[in-house]
Amino acid sequence: MPTTTAEATRQRKTDNRPTAPAEIVREYGPFEGAVNVNGVTHDGSRVWVALGARLDAIDPHTGQTVHTLARAGDAGTAFDGKHLYQIAEARIDKIDPATGQVLASIPAPGNGNDSGMAWAEGSLWVGQYRERKIHQIDPETGAIQRTIESNRFVTGVSWVDGDLWHGTWEGDESELRRIHPESGAVLERLVMPEGAGVSGLESDGADLFWCGGGGSGKLRAVRRPKAAGRATA
């Protein structure tokens, strides 16, 4: 098929930026009774994974499930310092992590075709898988405030230390990418092992990324590169 104008624009956002193999530090799962890991977030001490019919909080030191919420989790998960946000079909639920109570719901920007999600700067950042976009949305209304384009499918999304990262997953190839938060230009790439898909992404705020492994049912901890020497746009 001929390349469309939009596709050509995406490809001009060069992929020829620093590339390194992703260093997988540890794997967790598969989790009992769950087929997919659909979303991932971190609350400062525990890793939350969306497993379809429930959300599990995992102790990263032991790998044990320490809390479970019976809430639908079809895609991305985020944490604002107090509440969980979870994509469930065409909506985003705001959830009390202690009780599982849904406190509010807003429409998801992709109307059910959403992927990863993160919290930063008072906003939710929601990935659009096949549209190769990340939307910044108002957490109270769901209104789209701005959009960043990528040149690959967008799975997980994470902000850490002012850097915007997202996961990609096409066929057997997956990467973690640091991109320019305005232009979407690729600044840095961590290449996952073949077949290790990325279905959710979040930082622990320190030296690790947490990656959902899709249909493998696994959660993976990946070393985050140090900031020194990074490329900038």
C-alpha cells in the first residue's frame, strides 16, 4: 500500500535515536485466574495490575498479591497520589484503592479503543493504540486538552522526571520510547526481547519501569536509564 501523508509525517520523526536493549530485572506472574495484564501503575510502594475482571496490588519485593479490587480493567491504569484511574471499556473510573468504590467516571477519549494511561501535571494522559496518539485529558470531564502523535502504536504511557515515555508493540517487537512531549519526536529507545510485548507502562519514580506483558500474563520490571547523556530534541 502507498504511504499516506500522515504516515510519511510520522516516519519523519526519526527512529535513529540512541537505542539500547531493555534490561529486564525481574518477572512476576502469570497471575492466578488472569489471562492478560492490561494496565499497570505504581502507588509509591505497590504495583497495580489490571487483570480484566480485577485489579491486584503486588508487593514488588515478594511478588505477592497484597490487595485485590473487583473492578473491570480493560486497558490503562493510573494513580494520582490518592486515587486509581482505570479504563473500563469506553469509560475511565476513578476508584478508591482501599475500598474499590467508584467515585466518578468520565468518557475515555478513544471510546473503547484506548490503551495505556498515566497521571502527570494534574492531567490524565491516555494512549490510543492504532491511532498512534497520546491525549492529555481533563480528569474531571474527559475533555481532550492536547494531543501528541507518535510514529508507532502506543501501548503504555508514563511520565517520570519530566520525561514522557510510551510503550510500543507491533507483532513480536516492542520498545519503551522516550519522546519529545511537544513534537512526539523519538529521543531514546529501549528494545524489549522478541516476543516480550508491552501492554502497560509505569515508572516507580526511581530506577525501574513496570511493564505489563499482555497475553503472557506477566509483569516485568525494566531498568530505567540514567538521565546523564540523554539526547534532546
